[in-house]
Amino acid sequence: MRHIVSQSWLFEHGTDEDVVIADCRFQLGNPAAGQEAYAVDHIPGAVYFDLERDLSGPKSEHGGRHPLPDWNDFVIKLGEAGIHNETTVIAYDDQGGAMASRLWWMLYYLGHKRVFVLDGGYARWKESGYPVSDGPANEHPTLFEPKPLEHIVVGMEDVKSRIGRPGTVLIDSREERRYMGLEEAIDPIAGHIPGAKSYFWKGGLDEQGNNWKNEAELRERFAELRDADEIIVYCGSGVTACPNVLALQEAGFPNVKLYSGSWSDWVSYKDNPVATGRE
């Protein structure tokens, strides 16, 4: 697989000099839980990345609930964690890969080519009897040189201009009931961006919700998109869209972009159109 690494590979190579392991556990309803869980135990040597402190910037009127951070600050964090341009980064969480995929996408955006998400996550790691630790991270400060791929992220105006454009497909990564506008417990308006297709991000995982589907299964999942020229992916705040971006890349789709502000940004503009039901 292109962006997924197995538990056995990490066990064999996790202590290699050029490998940095990133613990991305985070609970949206309990922001302190991930850091607390990391303090109890984690994969030995892992450094902790917090969704809101490290992988997001401060919220404002627009930009969504988890806007991307200041890239200069994030690059400093990468260097402090021992990540340089040739480091192999393995990210994991215990949310099916959602938070780990956020770090994966951010590094990918910055031009880093050796970043992977751990298949099965932390729960499977412990269940399999692999070692855990409550010790400190293996941090060897270094410098990371960003080479941003600015074309893989879009903003609200970009999305608005593409609604109905032939060849462009919008993907909504939230649960179907939120997509359809039947319920919305987080954002002030229910529904979806007009024309978007519903692909709940967990559809990239197996029936148990643990391991990622293989490349052939993912190609089948996205079969109706094979003729798309451009795929733009969003979710509620730009986090769980990232595992769909990863899954699309695993399936071989080349032109996949993230609407980083996602639905929470879209509905912060009162005049933006909203659709409900299936499309």
C-alpha cells in the first residue's frame, strides 16, 4: 500500500534511526483525553501531536472549526520532533486513522514524501502484544524544509466556483445523516454543499473499522469517480476528510484536493447555498 504501513513493519523498523513515530490520539468531545492517554502508554519513542494545539490554528469567523495552523509554527514543531525531509514518519491514533491522516496530509502538503499511517492503530498494536511505554519521546531536534504543494488545498471561493463544473466532483466525508441534513449536532446549519456526493470516511476501513481496505477494494469503492478530472474532499472541519483523501490516493486517483475549512467554513458565509437529501 502507498500510504499505509503494517504493524509488523513498524515493530521491525520503529527503532530505526530515520523513523519518527507520531501519536495523534484525540477525542473531539474531550480535548485532553489524547494527551492523557499518551502519558499512560504509547508506542515506544513516539512523539505526541495534538489535533488542536499542533495540527490546527486558532478559530475565527471563517476558516472552519479546525483551520490549518500557521505553517511556520508547524515546521518548527516538526523540527523539534526530529522530523526532517528524509525522515520516515509513521502516524497513528485510535480513531480509525482520522487524526493520523490529518498529520499525514499536512506533511504531504509540505512536500514530505515518506509519511505513512499505521494500519489498525494503537488498539490493534496493544492487542497484538507489541511493546508500549510511558517513557519520553525520542526527540532529536533537526530542521524541516517545507516545499508546499499549494495546488492540493482549496478555499471556499474555489469550491463555490466549481459547483456544477464538468469533471469536478465534491466528496462529503461526514455520516450520511449529516450529509442529508437530517441531523446536525455540531455546526449551525444542516445539509451539504450542492452537488456533493456522500462518501462517509469510515467506508475506507474494513467491517470492524480497524484496518484499511486494500487498493482493489478502494478502487471499487470509488469506481463511479474514475472519470473525474478533479476531486475535492471536505467534512465538518477538515479533519475526517483527510482519511478520504488518503483512501482516494491509495485507489490511484491523482488530482485530489482538500477543502480545508470544510462544512463549518462553508456555512459561516450566510449566502452560500445549502442542499439536503440525496444527490
